[in-house]
Amino acid sequence: MTSVAVAVKGGGSSGSRRAVKWAVENPMPKADRFVLVHVIPKITSIPTPSGDHIPVTELDAKLVATYVKDMKEKFEEVFDPFKNKCKTKKVETLVLEDDDPATGLLRFISESGINCLVLGSCSSNYITRKLKGPGVSQIVLRCAPHTCDVYVISRHRIIKNSDGSSSAFETSSACWMSTQGDHKRGTSDISEHISGVRSFHVESTAHEAYGASPMSDLSYLSSEAFTRMGFSENASVDQETNHHNLGDKLAISSFHHQSSSVSSNTGQMEVEQLRLELQNTISMYKRACEELVHAQSKVQLLSSVCLDEARRVDAALESEETLRKIAAEEKEKHLKAMKEIEEAKVLLAKEAYERQIAELNAMKESSEKKKLVDALFSSDRRYRRYSRNEIEVATSFFSEANVIGEGGYGKVYKCSLDHTPVAVKVLRPDAVNKREEFLKEVEILSQLHHPNIVLLLGACPEIGCLVYEYLENGSLEDYISQPNGRPSLPWTVRFRIVFEIACGLAFLHSSKVEPIVHRDLKPGNILLDINYMSKIGDVGLAKLISNVVPDSITEYRESILAGTLFYMDPEYQRTGTVRPKSDLYAFGVIILQVLTARHPNRLIFIAENAMANGSFADILDDSVTDWPLAEAKELARVALRCSQLRCRDRPDLETEVLPVLKRLVGLADSNLKIDRNHVDAPSHYFCPILQEIMEDPHIAADGFTYEFRAIKAWLEKHNVSPVTRLKLEHSALTPNHTLRSAILEWRTHVTYPST
């Protein structure tokens, strides 16, 4: 493949135009590749607006690359005047960087493997060639490799590197000078030399103003003036080289010899003309220098503007990149948010559907429960169903004057129904969640009949109220804290209260259907009747246990705990497992309160320390002065055993606790010196079966009144009357509230005269 390169200089110089024209007409038609080459100095610094130059090593690589790119694009304009001459061929352009144009061209020849290099040569006079020394074309001709043909195109001749060295320019000039004697030609030749000097300075100055180094110009020293005067192109290059110095001397001597034959007037005119031309040349040179300075200031200004623009472009690119990243992040967030919204919509739809299903199930369950309650109240004869109007009239439409208590369930009113004092517990209107508790209490109390369990007389499901027997002496809490100035209970009464609470708990825990755990046993739920007989009430939180968990096994069952903090079983708090012995912990705390009349907070710890230090008597309730210390300590030991942290460490109620309490109550009864079974009580106070004073009298179908537990046990085995021995029409039992009230009033006056 044949490659042809033409070295051109800026400003569309005549030498470059001749070189391009010759290359287009001669080697270009046969060449496969045609390249225009221009050499610029290496860029080692960048000018600033202040006129200084900053080395490229101290600047950012991107900024330097941008400046170099801009400069090369600017120097691409050098090729514009020459491209028009090469329309028939595809032309490549190349800008080389080198401080020496000849070195840059030689390196280009070596690296690109170019076959032919064409250079233009501007005609220069003898003085200019002597001042400047060897030109670019001479160096390239002398040093170019033999693989590349180098052509130097001047106005009247063509020199090729194979024809000889580049010194033929100067030798040919000397030969011409030695053979000519015409004074006129010599005079014109001197003018031509001076003109050559002038043209060289102007052309070099213009190129420097353009922005390139004078070394980059392909301004070659030629023998233009001599070739116009008849220099033979076929002269031997070797001869010119050998007579180089001699030719210079001959040219100078010939010039002086011919000049001496001219008239003095003509010589003076010529000298004056040369002097004027020299002044003109100097003036033009000064103007060119001024223009150069002005151009350099413009270049510096443009460089500063370019740097500022480059910085702005870099900042804009960085800002754009940052905004792109932010936009990508925002888009990702948006997509994530849309996804979360869709998931939330799905969950919302699912929850709405589940809520509708739950509401339907709740309505269905409520309807079924209502039917069950209605059926329960209509068919069960163990208690009466009261209407809303009866309850409102009895409580004076729920007058605040009749309120005797209030709790989480609702308010408790004292009133009279069926000529019997009763306590009516009314569910709050906003306590919808207590409806379940109401139904549970109805269900549990309807099955319980025990002297130490509060008796349920009836209910009104319309407004969610329960009708209990009225207990005149309030709760045990009233006597422990004594907020209302109530009298202190004697130790005999306290011992019996503890025993009766244990009896009631034993009854609940041994229920035939399923064991019942109260879960909220506390002094406020221990009610006292007119005879100070204790009864367990408020079983709304009671729990029926189908499968009792052994004390040695820990299970996690409930996540929502029920009860009062200081009376709540620690193991129940920790595991959620409820057992009958969970009530035993609260019972132990109540015993300690009965003995000490103190707040339950840290009471177990205080009692343990007092027992260990022998100061137990100091913590007893000082309102009682005749404590039996030994029996009180024994009762306290029972309380501490019941209030152990682990269920497995607590005693059994029926086999271990009740026998001790029964013995202590017997001691209290003997201390009263009253034998209940031998007092002069009315005969109708005695049960026909047990022959004891009744505590829970009930009327059977034969019209006689019996103790509830005795007649119930009788009816399980017989269907005849215990008195008349006649067959009973039915087995339903009706509470005899009138007789029960009379027995209680009698006991008040006989059993506890001191209180």
C-alpha cells in the first residue's frame, strides 16, 4: 500500500501550496493514502488571563486534555486552504506535536511507515540562509530513511533525497554567481535578497501571531533568486557541495567588481532604495511584533475563557451526574413506595374482608348467646329473670343515692325486690367487652350454691345486671383498711372468716362439673353478711379448667392476664398458666392482711423477716389486744406456705390447709363459749334432715324447708319427701330468703354480741 504525506505550514504559504499541487498531480493518483501533516510545538503550559503560564503537570488531566483538544481543532484550520486542491481523493489530516518540526516529521516517517513525503520550499536569499542555518527540508533530506522518498518542491526545481544532500541549494547559488557578470542582474539579486529577508520576517511574524512556533513553519531556504537567473537544474550536486565555500567568496567578489563599474549616481540611488526598503522592513517588523503581542493577549484571554468554560462544563457534568443519581434513587424510592402501597391495599382489602367476616360471626355468636341466655332464664328455676322496668323502679332509675359500690364491671346499687334487700350490679353501657364476663358470671353462679359463695337471686339480660343477696357488712377490705371508721373485728371472727374463705375456695376448686379458679381473690371480693359470715363474690373473672395442669409442669397458655397485681400468682404472671393453687397465693396474702391489717405490698417479706427474727407480735394488728400468739403464728405459717413463689411448694387446700384452719376455728368457737347446736333457736330454723340450724334454706316440692346441700344430696338418691315420704312432683328447689334473713338476724344477736 502506497502512502503519500505532504507537510504544510500555516497561513497557506506559497511553498506549501506548490508542494500540495505537485503531490496531487504526481504521486497522489497512484497512492492509496494521502495525508496532510502539520507540526505544532508541544504544549507544556497553559496561559492565564494575567499573562502567566501554568505548567500542565500542575493542572487537572481533564482540563489539559480539553485544552490540547481545542488547540488541535484550531490548528485543523491550517488544512482548509489545501483540501480544495484534493477534491478527487480522500484526504487525511494529522497534527503532530514536537518542538522541532524536522524531528517531528522524521519520527512520523519512522512510526507511520510512509512511502513518500513532500515538502514545500519558499525562496530565500543567500543572507537569510546564512542567518538561519540548515532548514527543515535540508534536515529531512539528510536524515530521512531510504524507505521513504522525500521531495522538496521549490519554485523552479525539485530535489529528491536520492539526488544528493540538501546542501545543493547553497552550492548552486555559488556557481551561478561565478559565471555571471551582469551588473544589472547583481543589483536586482541584492534587492531580491533583501526582499527575501523582509518576506521571511513578515511571514514568520504572521505565523507566530497565529499561535505556532516559527520552528513549525516549513520555511525552507531555497535559491529562488538564482534559479530565476538561469541556474541549470542538471548541475552536479557533488560539485556544488565541493565548491560551497569558494562559491560564497566568488559571489561576494563578483558583486563588488561589478558594482564598481556603475556610476556613482546609480549606486547612491540603489543604496538609498535599499535603505528605504530596510526601514520599511523594520517598520513592518515592529508592527508585526505589536500585532503578535496583541494576538498573544487575545490568546491568553481566550485561554482564560476556555478554562472557565471547561470548569463550568465539568461542574455542569458533575451536577448532571449527581442529578441523574438522585433521579435514579427517587425513581427507585417511588417504585418501592408504589409496591408498598399495593401491598398495603391488598392487606387493607384482606383486613376489611376479615373484619366483615368477624362482624358477621360476632353477630351470629351474639344472637346465639342471646338465644341461650333467653332459654337459660326461661327454663332455669334456680333464679328469677327480672325485667328492665322492675330493675329501674327498684333502683329509682339508677339513682346515685342508691350506689353502694363501683368497679370495672359497673356500679352496684342497693334496693329491694320481692320485699327482700338485694344488691344489683349493673353493667356499664360502654363496657361492651364485659358482656362476656356477665354471661360467664350468670353461668357460673347459676351452678353454685354454698354458704360461703354469694347467692345469685336473679338477673336482667336486657341491661346486663345481676341481682345478689344483700350483705350488710360490706367487704373485708372495709375492715382491714378501716376507711369509714368501722369497728375492729375480734380475732375469733377473723379466724372464722379465714376458715370460711378456705371452705368457699375448696368448694370452687372441687366443683363436680369442672374445677373453677377465681383468679381475682382479694379482700374487696370477700363480702360479710350481718353475722360476719364471709362469702366469696365477683366471680366474673373465674375460669373453668377442664384439664388441671400438674404443679410440676410449666405451660404458657394465656397472653392476657386477669386479676389484681399484689394478689396475683407470680407463676401465673410469668407463664400464663392458671391452676387451683393460683388462688392459694392470694389466700395466703389475705390471711397476712387479716392478721396485720397492712397493705399487701412487701407484706410477705415483712412477715418472713418477723417470723425469723422473733418479732412477729410487733406486726400484728394492734387494734386487737388479746391475740393468741401461738395460734396467730401457726396461721401466719400457713399463710407463708400458701404464698410460696412456685405452685409445687404450696400446700394442698383440702388435705393440709383446711384441717389446720378447722382446728383454729374450733379454738375460737370454744373461746366464745357458745354451742351453736344447743341454743334455744326456733324449731323451724333447723334442717329436718341434718337437725342443724340452716345456712342456705331452700323450699322443696313438699313445702318443707331444708338445708340446700342436704336436700340436694337427698334428691340425687330419692324422689320422695324426707318428711312425708310421699312422691315429689318435681325436684326443683326455691331459695327461702325470708327464713334465711331471719336466721341471719338471730345469729347476729346470739353469736357476736360484742360486735
